[in-house]
Amino acid sequence: MFMHGRILNTGPIPKSRKVRPLVWSMACRSVTALIGGYAAAAVLATLLARLLPIARIEATSWGMILSFPVYASIGLWCFHEHRLARVAAAVWGTAIVGGALLWSLGVRP
């Protein structure tokens, strides 16, 4: 294998292949970015549509328009941040707290 211009001798391939911790970390980041980011963006869009003091259709449109850059920002941040625990706590915490807040607010009159 090549790494930084050098050929590394990796030796024989072990019979029992184990998944490295780095693979699990990247898998968790991917799930958090895709599913958790979607949940957080959807909750924030719905919360924005619920709280804006304008007509319901306009508030919904603004919430949906702003959900796309929010989702992209969350996804990029998930892979930029060094600590996986901070990423998971922020994204899933936003989704859960926002969902609980939406549930407590109820339907817009």
C-alpha cells in the first residue's frame, strides 16, 4: 500500500477480519449526518413555520426554504467536527428537544 509516498508492508491478510474503530466512527457520523441531520432540519423547519407570525402558507414556505441550507450545514458540520460525541449530542439533541417543543406547542391556530 502507498501512504505518503512510501510503500508500507502490511503483511499477510488476517483470517478473521475485524472492523476497525475508524470505520465505526465514520458509519456513526454518516448516520448522524443523513438521518439525524434530516430530523433536526425538519424539526427546525416545522418549529419556524409554527412560530412565525405570518400567514400559515408563507410560514410553511419559509420553513421549507430554510431547511435545505440548514440540512446541508448540519451534514457538513458532522464531518468537520473532531469529536463524534459532540456531533451526536448536538444533532440528535436538537431533533429531540425541537420535537418535544413542537409537541408541547400543539397545532397552530
